[in-house]
Amino acid sequence: MSEIEVLENIATKAVRRLRTETLTSGQPFMINVDGLPPNHCYLEFPDNSIQLVSFSQAKNDFVPVRKLRARDRERLRKRLGL
């Protein structure tokens, strides 16, 4: 295993741990995915829901775009290995 692969594994484990800790504490976890429009990401919530959101600079906050259906949530989690 190369040094880069080792570092990627360490980073992946750290992000997964952070996700678990964030959701366990009752806070949403931001999921950035390539291919989304600028200023868009997913927010995963402790209740298992996921929303596509966009960041509004005017509001300095995330604005919901749409809530993912159960099928889409599971597809996203599978694709990201969550």
C-alpha cells in the first residue's frame, strides 16, 4: 500500500468518525459530492433524512432545495460507502 493510500484510509476513517459523532450529537452532517451545482451539498440529519441544500450568502445559511426520498438516500449512502 502506498503512502497516499495509507493517508486516504486515515482521512476516510476520520471523516466517518466525525460523521458518527456529529449525528450522535444531534447536529446535521454536510456531505459534499462532485457534480452538484456550485454552493450545493447534502445535509444528513440524525433522524436519517437527507436534504439537498444550497448555501445562501444573503442569509448566511443553507436553504433547502429538496428532501431525498428513502430510495435516493440509500442510493447516495451506498455510492459514498456510508
